Amino acid sequence: MTSFFKRKNNKSNRRIGAIETRKGVVRTPVFMPIATKGAVKNLTPEELKELGAELILGNTYHLWLRPGIEVIKKAGRLRPARRGASAGQGDLHGFMNWRGPILTDSGGFQVFSLGEKMANKQGGAWRNASLSATHSSPVPSRLCGTGRRPSLDAAPSAEKKLTIKSSVKITDEGVEFRDPYDGKGYFLTPEKSIEIQLTLGSDIIMVLDECPTFPCAHEKVEQAVKRTSDWAARCKKYFDKKVPHPNPPLQKGRERAGLSRPLLFCIVQGGIYKDLRERSARELIEIGFSAQGGPASGWDGYAIGGVAVGEPRKYLSKVLKYVLPLLPSDKPRYLMGLGRPEEIVAAVNAGIDMFDCVIPTREARHGRIYMQNPNFKTQISNKFQNPKSKKFYQTIQVANAKFAKDFKPIDERCACYTCKNYSRAYLNHLFRTAEPLAQRLATIHNLKFYLELMEILRK
Ligand SMILES: [Zn+2]
């Protein structure tokens, strides 16, 4: 199977498709569970596969700082099932034992997030951050962002309250920052980001972009769009130099064996401004096709950044309307950091193919459980466009007292391991007594809910 994207029917912009990566085919629309630091919290790779995950997301920033790229290089590659020990330079697949495709972000968003609470000064001024976070704090209201948020999960100690001090300096050359935990200095450039992602063995690599904090004046977003285009061109050039296109093209079988190149995606920025979103998309498309990249020149996919992580969600539909008509229809489109189920459905029906979000896993850890309504399948119609309508599902807080003697499964419509074997009363007890199994069982269920939603959207 090769990559393809076709509209479901004439009445909808929803696309059904597939992305061919060197680690296998990913069916779209797809939701990526997030393995921020090389693990989807509470689950093994075998469990992820069992749940139907086809593609996961790793965070370059976190893995770069801890354990560090040198450690991952030494980890070895995945061992073939029956062919003895692994050989050669290691990668993230081998380190975390995940055989499927991995998408990595550029690392830029986490770096910029260090400065999120600082004065919004650009152009090379040092910005001082002071972020407070505790693991025991309630679920934050703005959950989306893939780890493309200043993650609460960044704390090395689960109990300790941290006051993080850091500094971020953005120039046209790259981003200079200090590790908030040990003060060590780092410099992230477009080339460095690609280099790290290649070393991680990523199958889908993202360019380094600048994602301005909302609200942001037109002038500053314009500057970020320009920098995003410049950095994308540098990423593409470096990527093409490091992984030249095979000539003649490889046979499909050899690609699957890991001999082919990873995919490279650009990221459209531009905030809430129509002219800047259009300009960003046009510039990136031009850069993709003008680079000296060989026969398959052009971007392998197009991401839309800054919607779920910066701008309020009310701008979602507008931004999609600005950008989607401009993007090549034969390439995947990835809406970064989205989202809640109703937002995912609305975005799929607008023509988006790929999603990632911390919501199902993070909310599971806090006892918030997603449940299908009786009209789950019929409500997810081709015409569903309202990102605020939640008619097809509901959530419960399973730790609430009212579930203490409720011996029904979490969701009678769900066939996951948790729902087949445990009651609401049992999960209520586990959460109230802080048993670690509580988070595991809830994570299994919430991910199943999201992955089943995508399964329905693919039909
Ligand atoms: Zn379930």
C-alpha cells in the first residue's frame, strides 16, 4: 500500500487514507498517543498495539535532555523476532521496544514554553521564566498540547513542588535555553533539531518552527511566520543532505525493511490572521518544491501549528478554512495538539488526517473517564462541524462517591480490557486509595475510546 488520501464522498471534506512510513502503513484519520519521554504513561508497547495504536509521538526536547541522545544511540535497535541480538546504532524504537512508526516533534515548542509566562519580548532579548508545577495539582483546564505545553509531567519528582527558573533566547540562528532542572545550556537550531530526530530514528520528522504565544500582535506573528519559513528551508536542506533520496527509488519491500528515508513535515503558522496563515502555507509549499531534494522533492506532510496550543479554540474552524484549501490534497495534514473528541470530529470533517493530544492519557490519570453515548456512531456524521457539540459522548469522574457502589462496567459499550473485567466501584476504590492500577486501567479505557473514535471516522 502506498500513501493516499481520498474524500469520503462529495458531501464531506473528510478524507480516508493511509500514510506509508518505513515502519509500516498508518491508516488515517489517525490519533497518536503521546510517549513524551519514550513511554506512553502506564502502558507497555504491546498494550498500545493491542488497543489499536498505529503511530505514537515522542518529544525531542525531553529525550534530548533526558536520557540524552548518546544513551539512546547505545540502546541498540529492535531485535528481530527470531534473529538474535540487534546490531548497529540504536534508536528510540530499540530503546522503548516500539516496532511501529514514531513521529517526533522538533523540540521547539517545549523550549518556547519555558518562556511562556515571561514578558513577550522577541528578537534576541533574554526572557526569564518562573513556572510553578506540582504533579498533585488538579487537571489543568487547557489540557491540549501534546506535550507541546509546558508539561506538568516535566517534573523529575512526582511529589516535590518545583519552581522552575529558566532562560530562553530566540534569534534567527536558533533558540538558546537552559535546562530548568540543572541549568545546563543548550542551543537548538533547525539543523540540530533534524539531527536529533534522525538519531532518534523517527519515522516522521517535524521542522523547527516558531509558535508565538496568544494573544500576539500581527507584527509579531508576521515575524514568527518569516522565521518559521526560514527555519523550514534550513531543515529541508539539512534533511536532504543527510538522507538523500535513493536513486533509483527503492522497492517497497526494502523501504519497509528500514532502508528508506523518514518523512519530513513542515508546520504552517500565522496565528489567527488570515493573511499570515495563507502566507505561511504558500511560502512553505514553495520552499518544499524549490529545495534541491531529488525526484520526490516537496514536503511529505503539512502540519498546522498554534491552534490547539495557543489560539482559543473558537478560531479553530476559521484557521482550517484559511489553510486547508491551500494544501496539496495528496499529502497528510496534521493538526498539532488537538484535541477533545468533538474537536477531532469537526477537524476530520474539515479535512484533517492526523492528531495528537495528552487528553485521554492525562485525564485518565486524574479519574476522568470518557464514555460513548447511545448515539455515538450516528452523531459522528459527515456533516458534523460544531467543535462545541458533545452529544455523542460524556465524561464521568469515577472517583466521585456516587460510583462507590456502582458495579456496572465503566462503559457497557466498550470492549476494552478494563470494561470487560472491572467495575466502576472497583476503579472508584482504586482512585480513592491511590492504587497505581487505577491510572493504568483508566488509561487503557480512555485510549480505547479515542482509538475507536478514529476507527469509526475511518469508515
Ligand atoms: Zn473500556
